[in-house]
Amino acid sequence: MKGIKKTVEVQVDITEWNEPSNIKFELKGLSDNFTGSGHITAEDGNGKTAMTCTVEVHAGGISGAVLTPIIKWAVPKATTRLTESIARKIVVLS
């Protein structure tokens, strides 16, 4: 998959927001046929905040069989980038 890039449009609906440490959300692909859900947790420890983001994605339709291996490869990388981006914004706002 090296060198392949694709922009995917996703609708993210927050389903639960328990400040400051727990956010749950649902995903819906706008440009591709997939759905999913996830949550972000933040835990304070030794003066630092550890953030964890978990995402589950399900590809649908005829392309689901083709997309599933790509999703399994791409979602962890995208989740890491999302978590790091949120963490950077939190640091700026602190």
C-alpha cells in the first residue's frame, strides 16, 4: 500500500462526552461505504496525560471485502494521527 493515498470523508457524531476524560463517537463514511464507532479516553498519571483512541470500522457493500484489509492497515495509523492531533490542541489550550 506504500505510496497510495486516498482522502476519505467521514461524518463523526459524538454520542457521549464525559469531560474531561471520555468521548464516544460513531462514524459514517460519506465518500465510501463504511460505518464504525470508537472512544477516546484520557488518564492523568505523574503529571502527564495519556490518551488512548480506539476505533472499530466496518466496510459495507460489494467493496467491503476489498476495503477490509486496507482498513485494518490504515485505521491504526489514522487513529494515532488523530490522537496526536487532539493532544497537541489540548497542550495549546492548556
